[in-house]
Amino acid sequence: MKTLLILLTLTAGAFAQSNSLKSQAWNLASEGKFDQAAVLYQEVIAANPSDASSLTTLSWCYLELKKFQEAADAARKATAIDPKSYTAQNNLGYAMIGLGQYEAALEPLRTSIKLNGAFEKSRANLINALMKLDRRDEVIAELRGAVQAYPAKITYRRQLVGFLLQDGKFADAIGDLEDLTKLEPTNANNFNGLGAAYASTGQSAKATEAFRQATILEPENIGGLKNYAFSLSAEDRSEESIAVFQQILSKNPKDFDAVYGIASRYNNIGRLDEALTFARQALELRPSTGQPMMMVAMILVRKGDTDGAREYLPKLKELNPANAAVLEKALEKATEKKKDN
């Protein structure tokens, strides 16, 4: 009986000492002293190798110290003892990412999410691993899950929208972009993205309105003004488009897109003199580009100056044979029309 009491006393003493070390280790880790904490946790684990929580926290210390192999070893032992520890599963996955073993990171991270869907770190790490593997469809699926799991986190919705737009999935992005404009009503980027998504799905009126909102929020943003002007052009709202392009020129008189856009709009509504003036300005800005040269030549054809238009034909044949062929046909028709008259 005395022997049993002695053993119980020794065991209780060892347990108390272990708990004291564990408490000290946790305090050190909480203070960011991860190297010192790791040393104490090793002592705790040496006394009790089946202490899954200490192994999990040790793996965290190693992660903070960028000792990914040691972190993986500790986390793997923790998951073997307690496979339902979502923190240990996450730490193992994160350690695998640190080691560049992205494929190996997926299983423990997905396990962590299944164990606790509210543990955000696991989903963020999983998304990171999938990005490293360039598995874009899976990234989008996980980002969609993150948006649903953490609706207050705008970052995930932004990332989701970015991937959808990059992959040309404009229809899929519209709902999230509409939500973003409500969540961040003063963010012009959201409205520009929404405008692009609307435009790409043939919703020109909605696109124009979204781009207009963006210009209200950022009136000095030339890119946003261009979006608005081009969207107005797509709706054949030429006068309004010209006015916006003029705003751009007031900020940058040599902006090719604005000069060329005005020429195109004037040409579209039959104001050929103004169109020719701006088309020639565009050609001066980019003399070796076939686009403004073609416009100048075609406007001259419309004005009946076939000789003037023909002067551009040799250069156009060098720059853009297809456009040169179109110009040749236009000149033939104009010449025949003159003969008939």
C-alpha cells in the first residue's frame, strides 16, 4: 500500500511538472517566443509522447520559425494520435505547402475543413495550395465555399471575381460583382468589373450604367472614362461618347484611344470633316499603325477624295494586307460610281 501511495505521489508530481512546463511553453508561444516554446514543448512531449495537443502546438511553433520539416513531423504525429484535430490537420497541410509539396497538402487541409468548416485558416491554406498547383476550377470552387462560409469577408469575394473574370466566366461573376457593389458602394473597381461582365454578356445598357457609376466615383480615372466612352459607343450614343472622350483629352491631349474614338464616332454619325481631323491626329500619334491609316483612307473615300485615299494604299499593304484589300474594293466602287455619274 505504501508503495502504491509513493507511485501515485510521484505520478502526480510528474503530471504537475508537465502541466507547469506546458503552461510555460504556451505562454512563451503566445508572446511570440517560438524557439524557446519549442524547447519546452519537446520536454513535455518527451515525458508524454501521446500528448497530441502539445505536438500540435509544437508544430505551430515550427511553422512560425519556418522549420517546415519539423512542423510536418510534429503535426503528422499529432494527427496519428488524434485524427479529429482540425488544427493538427491544418498545420500538416501548411507545413507541406512550406516544403513545396502542394499535392500532399490537399488531403490534410480538406480533412481539417470537414472537421471544422468554420476554421478559416484551413480553407485559406487549401486555396493557396490549389493556386500553386494552378487548379483554377478547384480554386474557384473553394473560393465560392469561402464566400458562403464567411459572407462578411470581402477578400474572398474579390478573389473569386478576379478568377472568374480572368477565366472569361463573366456570367458567373455578375452576381458576385453586384454583391460587391452593394458591400463596397464607393469602390470604382467593383463597378468597372461589373460593367465589363455586363458588356461581355451582351447587356450593354447595364454595362454603360455600371461604367457611369465608376466615373462618378473616380472622375480622374482615365481607364474608367474610357470604359464608359466605349460602352456609350457600343450603344450608338455617339454624342455622349464623344463628350466623354473629350474629357479624356482635356487630361491627356495625346491619348490615342480618345482621339481615335472621337474620329470613329464622328465617322459613325456622318460628320466627316471632324472625323477626318481626328483620324489624322490619331495617325500622327501612331504613324506606323494600320488602324488610323485605314480610317483616314476610308473617310477620304466617303468624301469622294479617291486620289487622297489611294496614297495610303501602298503603306497599308505593308501594314495590313486585309485592310488594304478592303480599301481597294472601296476605291473600285467609288471609281465606278463616279463613272456612272
